[in-house]
Amino acid sequence: MKTIKLHHAPREETRLKEGVKTRAKEHLLAFPSRLQIFRQEMATAAQYSLALQPFSGSPLRTLLSRSPASAQLGFSLFHGKALPLVSATAARLHGGIGWSGNLLGRESRSAGVFAVGASPVPDAAPKERPLGLVQTVELVVMIALWYIFNIFFNIYNKQILKVYPFPMTISAFQFAFGSIVIFIMWSTNVNRRPKISTSLLATILPLAIVHTLGNLFTNMSLGKVAVSFTHTIKAMEPFFSVLFSALFLGELPTIWIISSLVPIVSGVALASLTEASFNWTGFWSAMASNVANQFRNVLSKKLMAEKEETLDNITLFSIITIMSFLLTVPVTLFVEGIKFTPSYLQSSGLSLREFYARCFLAGLCFHAYQQVSYMILARVSPVTHSVSNCVKRVVVIVSSVIFFKTPVSAINSLGTAVALAGVFLYSRVKRIKPKAE
């Protein structure tokens, strides 16, 4: 039997090796352009802060499109053809947690798979996307509710504090009411109940403390001076925001921002000198509220940026509200005692039905206007929200003056107007960014 030799086998093997080398070379040549495209897409995705909602068991997704009308990111299923665009690092820097694979195919550290919606980064002050008719109507209704809830909160709160001078007890009740509403929303899945680690609670605790102090000092001021004067003093918030940002975050203000603070400070000073209901306790309580609230904002930005876990604004506000209630109760019982029983209220000559009804409405409006405020912030840029807040303060001051028939002189009105104009100017000049050196 003859042996047949296959002389063509070495040639086939050589041809196969050359084919493999050619394809490998093509992949290597195409890699820089693919990497450049990936980097450009990553830069686009990193311009947006991430509002996160987990969807359990869903497959990995990649960025497909972005709707200019709603500023929502569209996603397609991830089949291994491209890397996910939102990396964990970019997400942590811009307010969220995402998933990414690196070039070696290993997973980056993450908290799971998330559906991601986009909202503008506060520091970037981007142009807002145009809204459709339905979205515009919804936004107008939400802003109107924000103003209405705030107006009625201040009216009911002032009526209570005039006859019941225990601001700590009132603050504890408002936090208690908010905590009950939050638990109801969590139990009915209106808002998803978050999973919180002990380390994150330790980080949030200082924020809850200053949040508690801010609301307590506001109630103390409302109990001592007119509502309009308290809100005129609270127009000083931008001043403390700039001061604390420079001291603790190293964010030096521009000349435009410094210029906008001049009418704010001078307007508050003029209004204080001519205020008919002026009281030092009310004045310093409102100032302390400004300090606490702006320190909370700066502290939140500093501490939460150092944490790998991130929370959306509604969840963070909910946790802070519950912690504030737990912090307020023991201090209230120690300082003011039990002053809310029916027997005590009746001995003070108060109508139980009327008192409890006003407390309930004040607590409802207190929680509702803050919730709506965060909902609006999720739809508009921070600058637009700041302008709306400035208009809200004007509406609250005017409505309280009319309702309580507060005596206001022409010079006092001028001071208030100058201070509020400075706040409006401040919200506008924040759009101006310093030129890069």
C-alpha cells in the first residue's frame, strides 16, 4: 500500500497564519480611532448628572440616544459590541453610580445596574432644553404649588407661634409629620425605599444636624418678628453661600458675584434699620438660619463627593428629615418639656381643634413645598430654580404683609426691594464663568 504525502499542508498553514496576522493588524490599526470615539462619547455622557433608579435583574445597557426635548438618555441592550458609556468614575463625579467595563474586560466597582436619566450638572450652568407644551404646563403648575404651599406654611406657622411660643416643639412636629409622609411613600412604593449603609448614615448625620438647626432658627425668628422681615433677612443666604464655598471648598467668587452681594447686604441693613417689628432675637435667629442652611449645602457638597455611594435629592432629603425628627425629640423634651398635651393647651386658653388643625396644615405645607421644590429642581437648571426661588420670596413677603396687615414704611420697602434685586442679580451672574487661564 502506497503512502500519499500531502505537500500542500505547509502552504495552507502559512496562509492561515498570514490571515490571522492581517486581521490582528487591522484590529490594532482601528483601535486608536475606536478609542477616540469612545472617549468623545464618554465626554458627552459625563456632562450630565445621573438620577438613578435600579431595575432589578435587567441586562446591561449602553447609551443609544439623548432626547433634546426631555434631556433623557436612551439605552439599548448591551451585547458586547461596545463598552457602556457611563463609567463608575464619571458617575461618581457627576452625581451617580454607573457600570463600566475596561479594555481588559474586567468590571469596574459599581453598585449595580441602573436606568439613568440626565439632568444638567449644577456647576456647568448649561442651556436648558426647550420644553414641550405638556411639560411647560406641568412645570408652571408645580411652581404655583411650590409658592402656594410656602405661603400657607408661613401664615399657619406664624399664627401658631404667636399664641404658642415653643419653636422646638413646633419644629419636632413638622419633622414628625414629614417622617410619617415619607414612610407612607416608601411603604406604597411611591418612592423606592433606599438601602443605607452605616458609613453613609454617619456622613449624613452632620447634614441632619445643621438642617435641624436651620429650620429651628427659622421658627424662632418667625415667632419674634414679622414674616416679611424674616424672609428679608433670609435673602442674605447668597452671602453665606459664597463665604463658605470660599472657606471650605476653595471656590473663589468672581467680581460679578461679589458685586451682586453689595445690594443684598445693603438692602437687608436698610430694611433692618427701619423694621417696625425689629427684635434682636428674631434678627439673629434668621441670620443663624442662613448660616446653618448654607453650611449644610456646602457640607453636603464636600462630604457626599467623598462617598462612593450617592443618593438622589429626594432620598437624601427624606433621610435627613427622619434623622432631624430623631434629633429634635430628646432636645425638645429636655428644653421645652411636654407642652403639647390637651390639658396644657386648654389651660393656656387655646382651642384644641383649631390649634391641632393649624399644626396639621403647617406640617403638610412644610413637607409639601420642600418635596415640590426638589421635583422642580429635577426638571430645570439650578440657575432657573434659584430665580424661581427669588420670585417665591417676593410672593411670600407681599402675601404675608397683606394677610397680617404688617406696617411697612417706604424706606423699609426700598431696603427689601434692593435686597431681593441683589438676590435676583446673584442668580443671574452665576451663569458667568471665569475664563480658563
